[in-house]
Amino acid sequence: NRQITVADLPDGALEPRHFALAEAPMPEPAEGEVLLRTILMSIDAANRSWMQGATYRDAVRAGDAMPTYALCEVIESRSDRLAPGDIVATESVWADYVTRPARLVLKQPEIRPLSHLMSVYGIAGKTAFHGLVNVGRPIAGETILVSAAAGSVGGYVGQIGKALGCRVVGIAGGAEKCAWVVDHLGFDACVDYRAPGLYKALRAACPNGVDVYFDNVGGETLETALAVMNERGRVVCCGAISQYDTATPTGPRNLPGLVVVKRLRMEGFIVMDFADRDATALRALQTWVAEGRIRVSEDIVEGLENAPGALIGLLAGDNRGKRMVRVGPD
Ligand code: NDP
């Protein structure tokens, strides 16, 4: 049973030396617990933010096994809630095998491939749906702007926005990624934030201004996006990936001024806040996928040992769509 721990907490950019791979004893389930074999681990920008201190969950400390959201198969059950062979989703760690209290794992529906439970029907799709529909509340014909548009959450935000009849503009790093966002994901336009002149480029791509800005990155991009918002626009604060992996964070300098003048509503959310509406989200996403309005984009890295590189790469923007690590077969 291999396990990856956080050897040392980063105070700047995350590097391979911050992780250690070791053999751990095969865990044995106690009464009420299940033994789980890891199949897929979700690689999220949030993994890095947990290393910065307590967020909506406890901080990760040096020596801890790296926490993750995972899809697993039940191998042994000491609970009547679950049986061997069941596929479950759970908070877990970077390891081949883990034990978990059966009451804390969620049996998954029969959906194949399993990776769709991680991407479009998992946290990425649900975060995009709830953030856009329940927080941003766009109306057909409005303009939606979304950052990290080639990423997992951002890619679904744009495609949902199109399905709702909006004009959708993305922000992503590099001309090639921007072309992919338009050609493959069907956005109306996409602006490269690494090229100079972001404000002018956003003005040109959003001739009617921006009604909903779905912010995945924070920092300077948020500052520039605020400047192109329309009056009574909504800013959906989903994450701040530009601030997670740096020793020198930057924040928008035009707050709260622009919020006042433009009567903006800026609202943060955590996907779990809307768990009672997950069934609605799932039905809508399944319909859009079946109709071909949403393309499922997944970025699967093979092998537990490659998880640190997968996370470091995500923070550098080398993923297209939902990044996950395959630890074992479906
Ligand atoms: P993504 O798949 O979107 O990958 C992250 C992307 O962020 C990279 O591909 C990269 O794309 C971009 N990025 C990296 N560094 C920077 C930077 N310095 N400035 C701007 N963009 C950067 O990751 P996730 O889908 O996991 O996460 C997207 C966001 O959603 C995160 O902020 C995350 O914390 C948040 N989130 C929030 C949830 C909630 O409940 N509120 C739930 C899940 C995720 P590029 O090449 O374009 O720079």
C-alpha cells in the first residue's frame, strides 16, 4: 500500500520535494468501517489552498498524507450500509488503500465511465452549475465572463452559459488554449491574460460589457474584470487560484469602489452549500451532455506516483479540463 505525504509545507511555489512516497501498512477496517481501493483521485487547485492554512476544511500539515476527494471500490465491509464491489465517493488521501467509516462515504450511481463522476457529474460540473445558475443567475442574452476557462470548472461554466442562451467569453493562459476554448468548447471568444493589454482585449470581446463574471482566479485578473462589469453585474467568487501558489499575493485595488459605483453583487460559495439542489444540477447536466451541448473534457494522469506532478502542473496551467489521477482500474 503506497501513500504520498506532504514532506514539507511550501512557502512559495509547490515543488516535487514537498512530497514523499512511502510504503504504509495495509489498513484494516474496524467495526463500521470499509476498506477501499482507490480508483481515481481528483486533482484540484484547492489541494494547494489547503496547504496555506485552514479554509472550509482543516489545514494540511507537514507529515500528513495528502488529502483528496476520491472514487473507490469497496474491498471489505464491516458495515451493513455497503458491500464489496460498491463504488463510492469519499474524502480520502493519496494512497492505494484506505479505510473509512461507512457512514462518511457516498455510494455512487451506475455511471460509466467512472471518470464522469469526477468531471461533469462530479465536483467540477456541480460547482460550475451551482455557481453560475444559483449565484450568478444569468438571463438569456446576457454576457458571462469566466476565468480559468480551459480548466475543469471554467470549461463547464462556459458551456452551461451557452446552453442558457448567453454570450460567453473566457479568459485563459496562452493563444493556443484560448483557441481550444473557442473551437472545442464553443465559447464565443476567449482572451489570453498572459498577453499584454487584458483590459482592452476584454472590452473588445465583450462589446456589451459583462453581466456575470465567474471568478476562478482572483488577483489582477479579477481587478481587470471588475472594470468591464455592467451596472448591477454579479461577480461569482468561486476560487482564487492565482493566489494559492505564491509568496507574493496581489489583490484587486478597485474594491470596494467599483462595487459601490456599479452596484455589483459579489458573492462567494462552496459547492456543498447547494447539496440539496444536486439532483437538479445532475439532471440538467445529463440532458445537456446527451444533447451534445456540453462536451466532457477530462485530463487523466496515470499512476499514484505521478500525483505530485499532476498537482504542480495544474497550478502551472498544463491541464485541459478536469484533471484526475488514475490509481487503479475501474
Ligand atoms: P482547473 O482545472 O481550472 O485548473 C486550474 C487552472 O487555473 C489552470 O489550468 C490554469 O489555467 C489556471 N491558473 C493557474 N494559475 C493561474 C494564475 N496564477 N492566474 C490565473 N489562472 C491560473 O482547476 P479547478 O477546476 O480545480 O479549479 C478552478 C477554480 O475553482 C479554483 O480556484 C478552485 O479553487 C475553485 N473551486 C471552487 C469550488 C467551490 O466550491 N467554490 C469547488 C471546486 C473548485 P491557465 O493556463 O488558463 O492559466
